[in-house]
Amino acid sequence: MPRDIVGRPMEILLVEDDLEDAGLTIEALRTSEVPCRISLVRDGEEAMEFLLRQQKYRRAPQPDLILLDLNLPKKDGRQVLAEVKDHDVLQRIPVVVLTASQTHREILEAESLRVEDYLIKPVNLENFIAVVKSLRKDLLADVVLPP
């Protein structure tokens, strides 16, 4: 991470059950210029426990961004997304859906489940980094710095 960056790294929650896809995503973030800390959970139930700071996640950081796979064990990614968007605090967290199919975008739109962006897997590295940087810039725009 460059030394001239001020402030804390972006907290990213990666919800992905495929370890190969998770590894590629984590590597892409680590080689980018986006200072971030990544937490990985591998199913929908674990994602909600993390977000609600339950069980072993009582001290988990509040993510600034959720990268969400839709095909998850235990609790489907659509269910996770619906719960996040229905929660007073969690709904403010931007969600980027990682999906293997364009069809998922159509399904989410039909169900009125709003997300900040969609990335089709395998994720194009340049597009992925551009989305994360854009969301980071939006998050930083809300920060008021002292004079």
C-alpha cells in the first residue's frame, strides 16, 4: 500500500463459496491501487452473521462494500441481498453482485433488488478495479476533512 495514502483502508466483505474465484478476486484487489482489507465468508448464513455481528463475528468490521456471489450454499445470495436491503443500517452498504450469468441481473431487477453494479464471472480485472475505485471515491466524497 502506498505510504502517501491517508485514512483507513476500505473494508470489503467478499461473499464467495468458490475458493478459486475468491482467490482471484482477492489477488485483483491486492494488486490494485485500492487500499483495502478483505474479509471472506463462504455462504449466505455466514454473510448475515458477519454483517449483523453475531456468533464468532461479534467484533467484525462494518464493511464499506459487499462483493456478493449469488449462488451460495445455506442461504442464496438473493436472500442475503434482500435482507441487506431491508435492514436499516446494512442497506447503506454498496453491493456489487458477482455472477456467472447475465440472467441473474434480470432476475434481481425483476425482484426490485437494487445493487450498485454487476460483474459477470470470470471478472475482467480492469472493469472490476474500476468499479471498486469508483465506489471508494463515492465513499470518500461523504467524508468531511478538517480545514
